[in-house]
Amino acid sequence: FGPEGDLSPLSSPGRMAPYGAKARSWQVKDVADFISTTGLKQYANAFEGNNIDGKRFMKLNSNQLPQMGIQQFDHMKKIWRKIKSIQEVCRKYEQEMGDPEAQLNLHAARIQSLARGKISRQRVEEIKKERREKEMLILQEQELKEEALNLVKEEGLTADEAMEEAALKIQQRARGMSDRK
């Protein structure tokens, strides 16, 4: 079944997250347990010894395995395929769930792959544009939350009322700015 928290319900009723979907939040022990499932459990200690938690696991690349003591080519290949598979499941899940930070990380990874010559310049520009748009959405969301919090504190509104009022104020400000242009 996988590490604790890996089978949490999604927003749609009755649907569970796939194994590895929350790998970024795995503890060192969870990563070692996963490595044990590859049939090469002798390397679980290498991951524990290098303090590989979920965040580090998601950044691993195949070049780092020999540095961790995994020297036999067939073993490196098998472990790397399993790691890559979980990384892809996790990234896809985070993207589907709309996690802004994960989406920004995904965009950064795509841009980095261009540096290795894997995608076209036109696609890089599209990715940069998507990233700027996502950053703007994150900033707008933060602004909305801050405005709502001020309304709750200053005017004693409920959270729902404050969110509605804050959204209206932000829209009015945005219209005012566009009118000035």
C-alpha cells in the first residue's frame, strides 16, 4: 500500500491517490521501504544513510546513485526505473491536484530540460508564459486571502462573507487600474 498518507482520498468521492502520489512528503524510512520493494533491499540503507526523504527523492537523478554506493549497472538501472516511475506519478498527481508550488516546480523542470536540448525554444516560451500566469494566480490568491483576513479582523465578517467582499474589492481595483491605462 505504500507509505503513510499515500492513500488519501482525492476531492472526488471514493477515489484514492495512486501509490507514490505523495512521495514528496515521504520520510526517510518511507523512501527506504520503497527501495526495499524493488527487490534490491540491500540498498535501502544507502538511502537512509544519505538521509533521502521525499523532497530529496523527488530531486534524485541517475547520476547520483553511484555516489550513494549503488555501483552494479543492472541494479542502478532497476532502481532508477522505479524511482523515475514514482517521480512521474507524484508530479502528475500534484499537477492534477492543482498544487501551485508543485506546478511551478514542474515548469522549472521543463525549462531545465530545455537547457539539455530536449524541447524547442517555442515550447520554453510557452512554459515561461504559463509559469508567469501561475505566479500571478498565486499572488492574486494570496492578495485575496490577506484582504479577507483584514475584513474578518476589522469588520467582524465571517470567513465566507470576507472572501466574497475581498473578491469584489480586488475586482474593483483591477477595473480601476485598467480604466487608467
